[in-house]
Amino acid sequence: MKLRLKSSLALLMLIIAVVPAAIVGGLLLKQQSDVEANYRIDMLDRLSNTIKQEFDYRFSLLSTSLDVLSRDRLFVQAIDNFFLAGHVNTSLGRLVKNTPLIQAAYLVDDRWSEIESYNGIHGLSSFSKLKDILMYRLSIHHGNGRQWVFYYNDEDLMPLKFNPTRRGIVIGVPIFQSMTNGLKRVPLGYLIVVVPMENIVKVLKPYLKDGERVVFKNNRERGVNNTRDMKNIIISQSKIDQNRSTINKTINIKLENKYISEPIEYTMKVYMDKYLGENPYINSLKYISLFGVIIILLAFFIAGMTYRWIARPLGGLMETVRAYSRGEYQELGRDLRFTEFFMVDRLIRNMAKTIQAQVADLAVTNSELNAAYLEKEQANLQLVNFNDQLELKVEEKTLALSRSLLREENRRSMLQSLLSFSHDIQSGDIIETVMTQLVALYPMAGWAMKSYADNNEWACENIDKSRLEEQVIQPENHYSDYYCLPSDGKYLHCFKIKNSQNDIIGIIVMQYMQLEHDDLEVILLFIRQLSTELEGRLLNRELARIAVTDSLTGLANRKAFDNDLEGHIQLFNRYPSRNFGLFMLDVNGLKRANDSYGHSMGDTLLIETSKLLVETCRLTDTVYRLGGDEFAIILEAGDRDSCSILWRRLEKVRDQINYACLPNGKRVEIHFAVGYASTDQYPADQVCLVADKAMYKDKRRFYKKTGIER
């Protein structure tokens, strides 16, 4: 009865201890949940402010770049001077590359005809809508800003690969002859830049993490196309889980600075997951409640088992002992009997006699055992020393054998790797393939390579480039193909790469410990294999260049022209919208210059003519010398208008007086006949014939006009 009472009291105390602990734990977790909620709100505020500041900074930087470019004197002059078209193309390209928001840029004249573009679409039809809006806003505005910002939606303002959604922002900047207030008149032209929504998403996306997203919505201002509402812009790092609870904050973003004439606004809503994970308070409370129930059930189970297996047998044993003390040696229903205790007493007495006899025997033999033990200890000590020496010898031999096997295996793998290296280096990049092979041969070493035939820069793996610059590595000062330099406890092993004429074409440096003879042979075999392949690659590259280059003018030759023309024809047949133009030119008076002043004057005439043609063409046009006094020009994206623009440039150059001069002062005037054709007027396989006929017609007209005999 007492044991049961004690068990009940212990169980009650356990419950009293667990329940308050669970309540206190729940309160602490609730407080922690509130702290986390406040922390998430602070994070939301910081994220919103960061995105707003980044948005304002990016558009302020964009407006400043546009203002600087629109004031560029050469850029303004390029509207009327086509010789500055290369400067315009370079300026637009630099603007797009240096300003992450911009993807395409156009320069148009006061008639809204395209002068140059970068990443744009030639002959853009959407300019008609932008023209009407911009001209209207210019006529009624009297503010200080000169940049006009509009939305566009479902408009093709650039190639589809840059703007799949076909929506974003257009900024138009009028270009005047002078920026002083007294000289402002009608704009000479307009600088149009396009900011697609994809670039805005790309700029702001790095600031978001999983569980965060930003939704932009415009406030329905005037745009290039406002016939339909623009969809919301959603920016997020990963897929959005609509079932998760979130917190959000709404702020207004206004595109406004001293350069923008009429600001436009966006409404930005920033969303963030309410919790870092699942609700920690609810989950923890569930776990604490479950843990408390398990503890209570476990206490009940332990109390029952204790009573059944421990308390009850001990209680029965105690009652039996008390019965024996009262002289009640036999009680029915008991497992224990008096005879059992008697047998235990007799057994103990017999064991005591046996132990006494054994102790006497042990005392007699103790001295004998001690002597035998000493002899055995001495023998065991000698045996242990012998075993230690034997184990040491076996360990040394095993280690030496393992090293030998490992070294042989490494050499075998190195040789197999060198066999595959000969195939890999024929198709891939030489420096990358060589560095990969060297690191595979000796991964613990540092490697560096320099090829004098390419960029003459060090390529390094596991070695500091500054150490190579501090350590003077001058292969021309060393007679041997291999030499070694000390470097901070290690060595710089230098291997020269030579061609068949024994000229140094590169060097490989290995930072490693002292090399053994076998390792040196493997690396030298690799260097010889590399030298042969590198010399072959350089020779093939030079032969390929010579095969398509005119030796006199440095232009592409007839073979390059045939290949490029065939490629343009195939591309046009596959994509009919990819028009190209072809110009055929012939130098007038080449034979007369040769006959009058010698072939040196003829060569000078051809060289100076090629220079004029290259300077007149765009960067995307290609000039060829077909042979003798014949030249050709292929225009990419060369429709009828583009060909007309280039023809007018050539006419202007031809009308000017240019001479080819010899060192002795003799000179000949440069003149050439021109004919051209475009694929939007003639079939692709006939443009060459049409351009050639037009050129000969122009040539006959020149000789007839000048009265010079051909």
C-alpha cells in the first residue's frame, strides 16, 4: 500500500513539473514569434527602400548619360555628315553597353529617317506613333527638361530576342544645334533609347531572395500605345507559392529628375513571406504538448512495471523473512522455503573449507610460480623485441614496394594521358588544353604557360602570377632548353617551347620540388609533342589567313568574296527578310598610270583606292579586291535605302580630288566606276550581274565625259 502511495505521489509531482514547463515554453515561443514578425517587417522596409533607391539611381544615371551624349559636338554633326556615322555607331554601342537599362538606341533626323541604330530594327514603323506624341509634347511644353519618357506596350521597338514581352519604356531626347537658350530652334534630330521590361527585371532581381517578390503597375500615363492596359510586372527569384502567408508594402516610384520633362509613375508592391519557415510557435507548441503526453504515459508505464517486477517480489521476500523470524518456517502459497536458506548455509560452509585448502596449496607453489614467471617474462621480452624488429623490416619493405607500384602506375597513366593529348590539342584551345593536361599530370604542382604567338600573357594554375613577374624568367638568357630557379623553398622548373628552326615560341613553368630523372623525361616528352603541334597550328592559321587576303592591299581577296557571297545568298534564301547589297567598283586609269609612271604608281593607286573605300563604308560592310583594278563591297542588311546611302557617300568621295602619290612627287588622281544592286530589287543570284553591268555603264559614262581613251 505504501509503495502504491509513493508511486502516485511521484507521478503527481512529475505532472506538476511538466505542465508549468510546457506553459512557460509556449509563452517564450509566442514572444519569439512576435520578435520574428517585427524582424520580417523591418526587412520588408529595408528591401522596399533598397529597390526604390536602386530604381531612382539607375534612371538618374541613364538620364545623365543621355544628356551628355546629346551634347556631344561630333554626335550632333553626324546628323548631317555621314562621314561621322562610325562615331555615332560607336557612341550608341558604348551607351547601350555601359547603361544596363538600355537595350537599343536610334538616331533619327528631323524627318524621322533613321541615321544609325544599335540593336535596333531597320525601318521601324512604331516611330510614327512616337513622332506624333513627342512633337505634340514639345509644342506645348515650356519646362527645363529635355527628355521625354513614354510607356510602350505590344510594340516591336527592337528584335524579339531582346524584348519577348514587347513592353517597356521609351525615352526621346531632341538634339539641337546649340544648347544655349538664345540659339534653340527646331531640333536637328532625335535620340531614341528603349528600356525593355526584361532589363528592369534583370537589374532589380539580384536584390530579391526566395520568398520575396516585387509587383510593378503603371498609373496609366500617356504612352506610345495606350489602347490596352499593361499587365503587372512581377519580379521574383523562384517560383511563387500562392498558399504561403505574406506581408507586403506599397510605395510609389516616380521617374523624375532635372532632365525629364514630364515624370511618369509606377506603383510598387513588395511581398515577403511572413515566416522564415512554417509558424514556429504552432509547431513548437504541438511538439511540446506531444512530448508532455509521452512523458506522462511513460511515467504511468514505468510505475506499473516497477510495482510489478520490483516492488511486489521484494514485498513477498520481506514477508517471508518476517515469517522465518517468528518461527513460521512453512507458509502455503510462498515461493521461498526454510530448506532453501539451510542449503545455502551448508553450501557456504563447504565453500569456506575448500577455499582454506586452496590457499594452503597456493602458498606452497607460489615461489615456484614466481621463478617460472620470471623466466617466461624474460623469454617473452626477447620475443617481443624480435617481433618489433621484424614488423619494422616488413613495414619498410611494404612501404618501398607500395611507393614503387604507385610510381609505376602514375607513369603508366601519364603516358596514356600523353597519347590522348595529341588528339585533344588538334581541335580545342591550345592553352586551355595544355593547362588541363599539365594539372592532370602533376595536380600538386603549380603551372604557368606563355605563348609568344598569341597574347603573350601568362596563363596560371595553382601559381601566383605576381611571383612570375617578380622572378625574372628570361628564356633567351639560358642556353639549355630546361633550367631551374629557386623560389621560396620550392623550384621554378622552366621548359622552353621551340619550333623546327630552334626559335622560342613559348615557355612552360612548373613550381614544384626537385624533379627526378623519370619525371623530367615525361615532361620533356610532353614539351616536344606540344612544340610540334603548336608550330603546326600557327602554320595552318597563317596559311588560312594568306589564302583569303590580298597581298597588296590587305583586303579580302576573290576567294573570300566568293565564299561570303555564297553565304549571303543561302542566308537570304532561308530568311527572305535578310536583304543584302552588292557594289562592284573598277579603278579608272590604272593601265595609264602603269604605262606613264611604272607599276609602283599602279600599286600605290590600288592601295590608296582601297583605303578610301574602307573609310567610306560602315563597320559592318566588307570591302574586297577581286583582282587587277576590280573591287567589290557587300552590305549586310543592305536594302535599297542602305545601298542608296552608301552610293551617295561614294559619289561624294569620288567628286572630291584625291591623289595617289609617289615619294618623288609624281601623282595620279583617284577615280573609280561604281555599280550596285540589292536583293529587295533583284533575285539574289542576279545581283552580281546587275551590279557589274551598272559599273561598266558608269565607266563608259566617265570616259565619254572626260574624253580619255580607254
